Amino acid sequence: MKPRDWMMWIAIALPLACCAGEEGKETAAAPDRERPAGGEEQGTGEGALAVDPEVLRDLKLTTFPAELRPGGEGLMAPGELKVNEQAYAEAGTPITARVVRLLAVPGEAVRRGQPLAELQSVELGRARAERTGAAARAELANQTVERKRGLAAERIVSRGELQRAEADAAEAEANLRAADASLAALGVPPRSVGDLSLFALLSPVAGTVLERTAVQGQMADPSRPLFRIADLSRLWLVVQAPERDAVRVRVGSPAEIALAALSGQKLRGTVDWVAREVDPHTRTVPVRIVLSNDGGRLKPGMFATAWIGTGGEGDQVVAVPAAALQRMDDRWVVFLPLAEGRFEVRPVERGRDLGGEVAVLGGLKPGERVVIEGAFVLRAEAEKQQGGGEHHHD
């Protein structure tokens, strides 16, 4: 080839090569320009969610570990916490009396026999005075008998006189026993000194004062309690089981309880009583579950839902509170906290309800922590970020 031809070929090829180089450079850089802002750094990759620090600061999040639960058959029933009636008492005056002084306040822990209030009763004062007089007459009659027995032995008094003294002593003892019985019927102990009309209202059980209706200076009536006291260390949860299910509940059956006031927390108890008849109005059977109240978190009157196992326990299943599961893209997901502000969005297979909890048949292991309170907001944030990403690529 002639030198002239070589020069022409180079002049044509050189611009084409430069164009090809520039074109390849733009193609490589294109993905960087189209990648969403932050990319993997902000957790927008598949299965991850990043939440803006300002949103996270205002969001109250609580987490709970997935736990193993009995996978056997069971039933769910609503109920209400009540005091343990075997450790509950209402204290009131046994006789009409005036409240002189209050010695206990609601919420106070009291011992069995501890004074709750001081009251005053004219009727009690009269009964105590009669008992004091009867005791003095009985003592004097007994002393007379002892003296006349000695005199009768020395033949100073006759046998008949001794017998009359013994009869008088027996009558005095009978009067004393009658006076003691009158005081016992009034429910107060005897007193021979001080103001005979005063008496203390004592606590029948050890526990906490739940209510005090007594007011200083008021006239108290025996028909109305002045104090309600209960031992709150153990409470009763009474649930209403449908009659078709209640026939399978047995004393000793395990129960798991969820309370609206204790979100994300699960309590365990045992059935200790099943009613023998069906409520004709609700067609339910009351079932009682005993709960330990460590720390005093539980309060009488709280509403709860119980899952009661019936029959064999069967295999165990992984369970989480129902609020942890959220519906996204026609599938159930849970949110697992990662680093600060980042969460894993994990699909799971939802099973049956377990009374405030849900069985997870796949996708989650026992001990893994999931977001409960705040999961709904995280779902909304994830859907918003998904929608933003799709719009950006369009």
C-alpha cells in the first residue's frame, strides 16, 4: 500500500476509535446516574428499609422476641381480671357506730389483724359495762364459795348456806358467759378500762386496701362495708368460653394470656376451675385461670384474651404478637431491627391465631426480635419508599 493510502486510512479510523471510547464511558456511567439516591447505603436494597432519623425519633418502637408456643388444639376466650376471692375480704362495722379515726388509706399494704379505723358505739359501751359487772359479780361469788367451804369444814356455817353460795356463784358465771357471748356476737373483744364504747376495725386478711368508703365522723351501718382488702400477689382471670368449646377445657389446662394494657407481653397461667353450667344469656361457660402478679403490674378489672390449650399439646410453633405481622404486596412481613435506623423486611408464612399472637410457620426463628409497636408505620414507610423508587425509574 502506498504511504498516501496509509495516511488516508488512519485519518478515517482515528475519529471512529475516539467515538467508540466516549460511547463506552457513558454506558458504564449510566447506572450510577439512574441509581436511587443513597442506594444500598440507605437500605433501599431488596429486603431492607432505612428510616429517616427525624421519623425514627418521633416513632415509638417496641420489639419482642419470637417464642415457641404449643401447637396443639385450643380455644380463644375473652375475660376480665378479678381478685383472688380466697384472699379477699370486706371489712365493716358489726354494730351501728360512728367513725372516730381512720388508720388505713387505699393502696396501703396491711397485715391480718391490723387496725383499719377506730369506731365508737353506745351499744358496745353498754354491753362492755354489763360484761364488766358480770365479771365482778362472778369473782365475788367464787370468793364467797371458797370462804364458806372453809367455814363449813369447821362447822361454822351450815351445809345449806354453802349450797346457796355455790348456786349464786354458778348464776354469776352464767351471767358472765352470757355477757361474753353478747360481745362475741357484736364481733368485738371485751374491755374493762378506758372508753368502753371505742373499738378498732381490724383487717380480716393480709393484702392491699382496694377501697375505703369510711369517712371520719360518719355513722357506719353493719350492712355496708367500709374497706375492701385483697391479696394481689395472685389474681383470677375469668374468661367466657363458648359452650361448644368449653366441654374440652379441663382443670390444669395451660393458658396464655394477652392483655391490651401490656402490649407485646404474654403471660402464662393454668385453668383451676370450669363452671358446671352454661350462662343462659350468653351461652358461655366461665373458666377461671390463676395468674401470678409478680411486680404488681396486673390490676383487677383489666381486660384480657386467653388461649387455652385443649387435648394434647402437639408440636411447638414459633409465635409473635399479632401486631408484628403486616401485609405488603400480597404477603405477610415482619420488621427486624438491624443497625441504627435500618430494618430488615422479612416475608413470613402466617399460621393461625393463638389469642393475641399469631403462629409463624416459616421465615422466622425463635429468639429473633421483631418490631411490634410501630410496625404499621414501618410498613407505610416501606410502601412509600417502594413507590418513590418505581416512580424514579419511570
